[in-house]
Amino acid sequence: MSTPEIDVRYVAQLARLALTEEETARYQTQLGQILEYVAALQEVDVEGVEPTAHPGGLQNVLREDEVAESFTATQALANAPRAANGLFMVPKVIE
């Protein structure tokens, strides 16, 4: 199957990339190979195959949540450069 021509220069212009002639030719070849591979994948018979998000089972690898002691508000604010009314005071970032 013949792959359609890809206008690599046009795509590079859209992406604001300056490509040399050598790079343009290399990317043209590589993109053509990718399209050939996709075309081959489209020919695979997937009749009756259920769509999946993951090929294997998922399991949680994180630890269980457990209640633990934490800082009080006073302890958390003890090292704050600025605090008022039990809150951290930070510089305004939106003008």
C-alpha cells in the first residue's frame, strides 16, 4: 500500500520548527513508515475483542490510608514568614 505524501515542511512551519533539507527528508521517511505500520494495524481482525484500557489487571501498590498524628494549626504556622488569623499569608500572584 502506498502511503500518502506528508507535507513535512508545512507541519514544521505550523510547529515553528526550522528543519534542514536532510531533516525534512528523514522525517518524511519516518512518517511514511509510521503510516504504513498504522495501515497494517487497521487490517487486523478484532471482531469480538472487547476494548480494554489495560491489558492486565490493576492493583493498588500504595499503602493503606491510616489516621496518624499531625501538626496543630499553631505548630504548622510556627515557621511561617507571615501568618494572620490562623492562615499562611502569601504574596499576591494575580494582578
